[in-house]
Amino acid sequence: MEKTQMYADSPTPVRQPGSLPTAQSAPSDAAPSHGIRRLLWHLAEMALAMVAGMVLLGPLWEMAGTALGVAGALARPEVAALVMATNMTVGMTVWMRYRAHHWRGVGEMAAAMYVPFLLLLVPFWAGLLDGDAVLLGGHLLMVPAMVLVVLRHRHEPPVVIRRHPAVVALARRWPAGLALLLTADLWVDPMVLSPWTMLVLPGGYLLIGVARRTLRGPGVLATQLVGLVAWVTVTLVAVAAGGRTAAWLVAFGWLVHAGWDLVNHRTGRVVPRGYAEFCGVLDTALGGMMILAILTTT
């Protein structure tokens, strides 16, 4: 077992009892603004973890509901609200524990997910609110509840987390894991994507390159533009061809882009390596899924 200690909530360096304060721990005018940025960053992390939980677990609920014949019950507003709160809580819990938050903080943040929906179910059952108002109102009330929890625990020291080496290795490969999870439901029900989806492949690199200002190196912009022309051409040919030919072109277009991702992952010149890793696994999985769909379609 690997013993790892992470100071996720500590706004200042941890000092041993009896030791003298260092220059880093001296108060400064920038401390308040730094603390606010840190709180905002924690909230952003929680929000992303909650969204990841909904995106990853939502399809699993749908598949389970269809298999068990309870899809209609899951679609009821009160059930859908609690399922959504559960998905957000799972994603948030995994991330908070990885960031070494105390279980009591995790429990209070989980309450911030459920309590707003539970409060709104009373007027919903009384006929004063409809299902859309419950979902919207629950999300709106969730924001101040999360802020209160973060403010309450902002000065608590982190806990000591014992992580198995396999967990550490998986955490380092989170872009690949996220890509596989996003395509899990498609492997159950494979399908061929529209040819127009291939325009996303070169477009993402160009947009990120512009935002990061990484297209200025010698030949970098020209290479990305060549890729853009190539995938636009394949897209137009697939649209014109249609049928099974278009399906094969789309499948191989995504698979070839996985090689493009591999090259960019090794160079790290245009996009972050994590993004290239995510795209490479996603492109490979989607390409394989589409080939499976073509081969199993009569």
C-alpha cells in the first residue's frame, strides 16, 4: 500500500509545532485574493466532478432501467431528481476523497446535492411545482449549499490517504479512463456516427492551439491546416458516397486521427498531452465501435 498525504484544503504551508515561521507563511496583501481564487478553484473542481458523474453514470441508469423494465419509473420527476443527485454525489465523492478531504466534508457536500431536491419535492407533490421546476430549482439551490460547505471546511487540514499503487497508476491515466467510460454505452449498442462529426477532429486542435498560442512554431500551423484539409475532404467524400462506403470512411477517419493524437502526444507542441491521450483513446474506441457496427449490420 502506498501512503500519500495531500494538502488539498490547507491555504498555507503546514508548519511543525515549535518551528519558526518562514517567509512563505508571512501575511501579505495577496493572501485574501489567493484564498478567494483557491475557493473558486475548489468549487470548479466539485462542479466538474459532478458533471462527470452525471455524464458517466447517466447511460448506466438508462441501460439498467431498460433491462429491468423500470425505465418509466426512472423517468418520473422525483425519481429522476434523486438519480441525478446520486450521480453527482458519486462523482464528487470520488474526487473529494482523492483530494484528501475529510469524510464529514464529503457527507455535507452530499447533503448539498440531495437536500435542495428533497425540499422541492414537497411543493411538487402538492401540485405547486412541475418536474422541470424541481430540476432547475434543485440545481440553483445547490450552488449556495456547496459554497457554504466549502467555506465551512476551508481551514481544515487534509487527511492521510492510503492508496494502492494500482489506484495511483489509474489516476495518472485518467484521460484514457474517461474516454473509455464515455464510450461504454456505445459498445453495448454500436452505431456509425455522421460523417460531419469528423470535422471535430482537426477543429479541436486548431481551437486549442489558438487559445494556447502554440501554433507559432515552424511548420506547426501548416501541419494542422493540412490535417484540416484532409479530414474535410474525407468528410465531403463520405457525405457524397453515402451508405456502407461512407460508414467505412468515417470509421477509418476516426482511427487515423488516433495516430494523429499519438504524434501530438509525443511532441506536446499543440495541445496538452492529457488532451491528446484522451482523444487518442476516444478516437480508437469510437473507430472500433463503428467497425463493429458495420460488421454486425446486414
